[in-house]
Amino acid sequence: MSQTEDLVKRLPTEMGGLDAGPIQRTEHEYAPWEKRCHALANILDIHKIISTEEKRRGVESLGAEMVGKLTYYERWIVAFANILFQKAILTPEELAKKMDEVAARHPAVQHNE
Amino acid sequence: MSEGSGRVLKPLPNVVKAEGAEPIFKAGDEVTISVRFPVGHYRVPTYIRGKRGRVEAVIEPPAINNEDEGFGRNAGVKRHYYRIAIPLTELWPKYAGSKNDGLRIEVFETWLERN
Amino acid sequence: MNTHDDDHGHAAATAQDDPPPGYYEIMETAVRELLVEKEVIGGGEIRQMLEVMDTRTPALGSKIVARAWVDPEFRARLLANGRATLEELGIDFFEDTQLIVLENTDKVHNVIVCTLCSCYPREILGLPPDWYKLKPYRARAVKEPRAVLAEFGTVIPDGVEIRVSDSTAIVRYLVLPQRPEGTENFSEEELASLVTRDAMIGVVRANTPEKKEKSR
């Protein structure tokens, strides 16, 4: 029997009933880009481009490592990019080029080799 | 829904409803949550599968199956969600709180079996 | 703070002083700009949506709770159909999202959670706190709600039933806390000031007048 089945059968985002420690009462002020990301989600839903359900599935399909290590809106924006590629609304190349262009606007952004 | 009229119209005879339009279950029905393992997307948490509960309410309006919707389907047959009551003692064998404590959760019609 | 950048993200005058955008902010900006350039979304839509979102805060929820406390007919309509009643107050909802208002009584205490993601009544309360979206709350609220509530300082007597609502699909929930003792002569505004976001999630009760005095 495959030992990896549980990774497939149980979504990395499902938490109900798992063992967990105390609740840390963390609150953070939402960064402007996070609010914009949330606004983008609402707009994409209204336009029927990416529904709430598609967004949920998009985040789930990032897999356990990314779900565990990326923060909430980081997961959303990566999921949106993937879904927009799947729907041929954007291409990976044009997003990569646009990201370079946006990064270049700020003098201090590091460019990864 | 008009507040003032107080008059409920009766359905016309010989009008057949669309598939899924009529809820299969009603408040008070005893049900069991199905056990299956969809790959890729689901909204029925693992912890309630196979558990027994009671329908508390039918939720309107009917909706597309969210497992399909997750992959882009946005049209087709709509069915109902139901608000299901499940005692926490049914979910967790070692539950230490009051035996009256319970879960309320919406479950899609395709995941419910009549007891 | 560039909360309402125009949709081309030009923060020209202050670019030198702002911290550099991180990788994900760059991605968000790039996705947004491409979608506007391709006319997939309109140029002002994000800004307009941010303005809508800014008006959804716990203060809105508190007003609704206070009104329900003083107006039994409003309360009854809210409990019968949350969404329809709130739409009359100008609060719109997306798609087919429904809202069920859960009434706390002497016999029942409600608390809400989303174990699968972070469903929350954002149309009323705005964006949720971090802890609501993280593992400890989402894992334990459905399994040991009394211990979870105790961490928030809330002790529910054994004779009171706890109902945990796990949002999974089209319904969002708002808890209607019990009106505290000693508030018979309070105005609606004073009542609203006793109602916190956490009371509408269900992890605490509404503040009593004494508790509110102490926290000044």
C-alpha cells in the first residue's frame, strides 16, 4: 500500500481535529498589497474569472510545503498566477517580464541571478 | 417575498421541477455523512465523514457542486446544502466537554445518506 | 502609506523612501497591471473595491448587534434571514453567499470557525484576525471548544450547550452575543461600544459596563 496516499487524500489546508498548540493571539496590520490582493480576489470573483471555489482549490494545489511556508496572501497571489495561466489569460513569460519591470521601478530591489 | 400579503401561493399542478431543485432531505432527518476520498478538492472535512447527524435546516438557494466548481465548472445541475448537527461526542471518542455540545456544518446533498 | 495607489502602482514621489516591495507584492502589482492592460478588469475597480472593503469593520457588526438588542422585530428578521435583512441596510454580499446569525442565549453559546480555509463574515466584520486563520484555532475549535474559549478567558458552564459552526460552503456566520446585564438604559451607541469583534466570532462575551470602564 502506498505510504504517500495520505498526502493525496488529505488536503494540506485541512486543519479540523489535528493536534495543535495554544492559540497565539497574533494580529497584524494588513499591508496595502495584501488588501489589494484581497480586492483583486473579489474583482476576479465578480467577473467570474476566478471564483472563490477555484481560488480555494488553487491554494490547495500549491502543496503542503508552500501552504506551510507562504503567508496567507502570498498563497493567494501565486494561486491566481497559476489559474490565470491555466485559463490562458496570462502567460508565464509576460508575468515574469512584467514583474522585472515592476521591480526595476524601485532602486533598491535586488535582482536575483 | 412580500411581507404584507400573508397569502402563500400553491404550486401549479403538472409543473415538473428541474433536477436537484427539490431538496431530498428536510429538517429533522437523521443522516450519515458518506465516506469517500475525492482527489484534488473537497469541502467535506475528513473529521465528519462516516459520522451520524441530523438535518437542522435546508439551505437555500441550491448550488453547483463545489468539488466541480473548484475546477472551473460554473453551470449545471444545482443541489442543496444542509446544515447538519453532529454531537461532539460522535466526532471525538474522548470528548471531555458537555454531551450536549455539537457541531453545525453545511454539507452538500451528494454527501448525505438517510439513516 | 500608499493604501490607495492608482492601479498602475506608481508611487513616484515617495519611491525612494518606501521600503522596496517584496517578491509577492511585485507579483500582485504585475498581475493587476497586466489584467488592466488587457482590459480583463477595469482600471478603477481595485480602488473602488478597496473603498468598499474599508467600510466593512467590526464597528458595522457592533451596530447591527446593538440594533438587534433594542429592536425585537429587527432581531427576529435578522435571525430568520440574515442576508436579506442586512441587504436592506445597504450591505451587499457576493454571489450566493448566505448569512446566518447565531443567537447566544442562556442555554446555547455559539462560536464560528473555518477548518478548511478562513471563511468569515467579511461583508460585515471586514478582514479576520491572524489567529482565526492559523492552525491552532482551526484545528482545536471543533475538537475542544471549551479549552479554546478558556484561552480567550471565556468559561462556559457545563449546563450551557456549545455549538461550533464550521463554515465550509456558501454560508457565513455572525454570532449575536447576549446583551450584558445592567445596560437597560444604554443608548444604541453605548450598547454598540460593548460589542467586540471577538464577541461576534463567539470566543468572548460582549463586554459588561464594568469591564468596559476598567479598560478605559
